[in-house]
Amino acid sequence: MGRRFGRHFFRRGRRRRCLRDCRSLADVSPGCRVCVRGFAPGLPLNRQDHLMAYGLIPGNWVEVVQHSPVTVVQVDNTELALEGELASKIEVSNE
């Protein structure tokens, strides 16, 4: 199965994918892995560039670690903390 270490739960093999239809990072359950599809139309281009510099690039897979007090996502070997409003402007899918 897997082992618990600190606040993370490591599984062997692939991380689990989200089973329900998620539209933004704010909708994804912690522990689920989703693919970044793009950004909401109202998000300024400089903010999009900033997020892409950290690895939130359309087509990349990310894992949601937690939602409280902020949304934390893991991109490759980096954990990013995002405000809830910003997480809701990052569009994702589970396919």
C-alpha cells in the first residue's frame, strides 16, 4: 500500500487521479492529481506568466496537497502555496 510520513501519504506507483469532474484547482480533493488546462479569462497575462514560471503550465500534471489555510500544490519536486481565489482561476481536468 503506502506509508505515512509527516502530513503526506506516499503511495507506491502512480498518485491517484481525481474521480470527479474538476474545473479548477479549488475543486480538487487533496491527494488527487490533475492536469493543468489553462487559466480563467479574467486572469492578467503577467499573473499567468508568473504561474507558468513556477511550473503551472498547461499540460503539466500537479497534485493538490491541501486546501486549508491555503491551497498547496506539488509541481514536480516543488510545493506552491496559492490563495483560494487564485486556485479557482487555474483550470484543470482529470484526463
